Amino acid sequence: MNYAIEMNGITKIFPGIKANDKVTLQVVDKEIHALLGENGAGKSTLMSVLFGLYQPEEGFIKVRGKEVKITNPNIANELGIGMVHQHFKLVENFTVTENIILGAEPLDKFRRVDIDTAAKKVAEISKQYGLKVDPYSKIEDITVGMQQRVEILKMLYRDANILIFDEPTAVLTPQEIIELMKIMRDLVKEGKTIVLITHKLKEIKEVADRCTVLRRGKYIGTVDVASTSEKELAEMMVGRPVSFEVEKGISKPGKTICEIKGLNVLDNRKLPAVKDFTLNVKPGEIMCVAGIDGNGQTELIEALYGLRKVESGEILLNGENITNYSIRKRVESGIGHIPEDRHKYGLVLDFRLDANFVLLDYYKEAYQKHGLIKFDAILENSERLIKEFDVRSGKDSASMARTMSGGNQQKAIIAREIDRSPQLLIAAQPTRGLDVGAIEYIHKRLVEERDKGKAVLLISLELEEVLNVSDKIAVMYEGEIVGIVDAKKTSANELGLMMSGSTRGDVNVN
């Protein structure tokens, strides 16, 4: 059998944690090979070793039958290995083209960087693979979904033939995911080999040929995807049977707790992003705002939480106008927020985990006395949350947030916000990058908050999550609500049509 990649007995140790423990991975040439495992199972670490970002303590790597030593990403690139990272490696104030050519800048006859020629090539590749990106846009001005495409283009620009996709669909819409799957199949037809790191079992079944499963840093097995069910893959991954159904009773909504009235918000380019948006959110109900990425959801969340200025309109919480409140005042009024960008708004990456758990409460009596921090109370709180929410890290409470896996960073934010049990919980992409076991648990906790009489405003791009978790669904298109539907009385097809703006539901503010 011709292997494009062989990783044999790879061991990688970080302080306090063995991320990879004698892991073996064999990827056949011109196949799509899925790498599956729980958050913190060591998948991204293993691929970072292959890409030269980390050096293993033990083991060796072969590329196309030849043993190689990959000491940095430039060597990986020379060997034809490209990687799309889960957390994007992009310079925010550079343009799309400047990011793509970084480190491989083409020069004109005057030895100046030839941006226009590069932008032309970027536009051609973008068109060829259906990745619609403006080569001259700045990264800080484009959506997370667009940034994902830039990462993919960066790899294709360098003519890589072994492509590593680390959670590539975590930030994509259902339509974009279908398109990406097609792109992956086309890439394989063109002779490329793909390693796909994902938690999404449906995607593995849809596109992968074989799948290797890791659990807690160890190799569990490699299976043929066509002959293995989703339930079998899930059990291999978490070591126990997993339920795919969200168990919830009938919702019992109370009187409106949050009124959003005629809200207008601008995006970073000062263009209208949220237009005359009106919605009522009730306790005892999960209201979902669904839509294709880039239709104003991000600006809406930021306006509700106080991260973005409201141009006009009102936000009322328990009848109180909080439109111009500071973030702290909103939090104290009863708002919780699971942000869609966990690095920018969810965590202080260079703080310890225990400090991140009290970012919103450190000044309260429970954690300080006469201005002096009660470190024992903070540590006790952290240990409780780590245990309750199964947050895994090398040094537990003493771990720097930066050193944790993406999924465990997400679990830490969710633990902090849900534990506070706010009256209105704004949950933006709460299960992004989480494995099936963690998703099952987070959905259960959101339903528990609903059943405690709290209001949950869910913003999700995952149609399956939207349909399974929500009670009501407000569909957003180009900054406006095009319809509000009952989750039990709609379908993925109807929602997809509404999300693309081709049909409108019965618009009401319930």
C-alpha cells in the first residue's frame, strides 16, 4: 500500500500532559483520512508535529516512504504539506492577499512585493475552488467564515499536495460545508491527499475513506468509514455510548424578559448590518437566531452585550432600557454571553484557567475582601467547575488558557457562563469545535437553564443544532428577520430556503 504519510510511535509531552502517547497514523496516498477524537485527545498536536510546529520526544515520520525530519513549517511546505489551522494564523490588519503570500512574497523586477500579480493568482484560485474572497479585503473586516477560506487559499497558493484540515467546518454554514466537501473530493481527484480533523461524524461519513480514532492521547484504531456506523465511531471516540437526541420536554415560556425593538447596527465598514431588528425573548424558552454567516448575527450579539454601538432602537431587559449600559452593568443586570470568538472575547489567553473563571466576578465579595483577592476561593471555584464540566488541561487550575485545546477553552467559557445562571444567556456557536460527548452535555445544560425559567438566545450556524435544541427559530437574512417559526413545525429544507432569502416565513415578534 502506498502511504503518503506514516507517523510511527509519536510521543509529544507538554508540562503535566502527554498529548500523544506512541501514536501511529498511516494515510494512504490520494485518500481523505479522518482523524477523530474528543477535545484534548491529541489530534491537533499530532498534526502540528507533522507540520513542524512541534518536535516529538519519540517516533519518526515518513513522507511518501522516505523518513524525514520536519523541524519547522517551511520544511513541511517544501515536502508539500499544508495545514489549515483551527485557530487562524492570520494578521488582522493585513489584506487577504498579504496574508496568503506571507513568507512566499513574489517580487517584481524592482525587487518590490508584487501585490497585484499575487492578488490575481489568489482570485484565480479562489474562483477555481469556489472560495469567493475579495483579495484586497482586510482580515479584520471579513467574517470568520471568510477567514477560514483565506486559510484554505493560503495552502492551495503554495501548491501543497498533502493537506491537513483542522476542524475546517467549525465556522462554515451548512451550504459552505457542502461546498467544502465537494472541494475536498475534487482535490483528491487532482491527486492530493487530505487529513481531516473533525468532531462531526456526519462529515466523516460523507467524505472520508478511512478514520483513525484517538482517545486521551492514545491510538484506539483505524476503521473503514463506509462499514462503520456513526454510533460505533462515537463510542470509539468517547469510550461509552452517546445519545444523538436532545432530550427536552415542552417549553413553558413566561412573559417576555428581553425586548429588542427596531435595532439598527453598523458593521466595521460603517454599513448597515442589523436593520430594524425586533424580537422578544422569553424565559423558559430557547429562541434561536439562525442564518448564513455574515448576515448580521455577529453585530447583533455584540450590540446586545455592549461590544458594539447601537445606532437606533432599544434593548429592554425586564422592562429596563439597557441600550447604553456598559458591559459590566449589563452583566449585573442578568446577561451572560458565550462569544463566537473565544480568543478575542471569551478568555484572557495569558491568564491561568482559575482566573478566567472569575473574569466577571473577581470584584465581588466571594472573591475579594477589602480589595485583596481571595485566591483560595478562586481556586476552589475553579476545581469545582473543572470537575463539573470536564475541562481538561495539563496543570488544571494553574494551566494558562493559551495552552489548552480549543474544545477545552470552549468548555471553560461555557462553564463560567452557565454556572452564573444569568436571566438571559446569549449563546453564540456554543458547541463550535466540541466533540459529540461535550455537545451532548452542553445541549443538556442549555435545556436545564431553560427549564429553570431562564431565557436562552442561541445563535448557531449548525442546522441540526438549531432544529434539535431550539423551541422557536428566528431566521436572519441581510440583517433582518425574515420569519419566526416553531422548531417542531419546520424542516432543514424550509430553514435553508429562508436563510438564503428566497422565501419568507410568518414574521412576528412572538
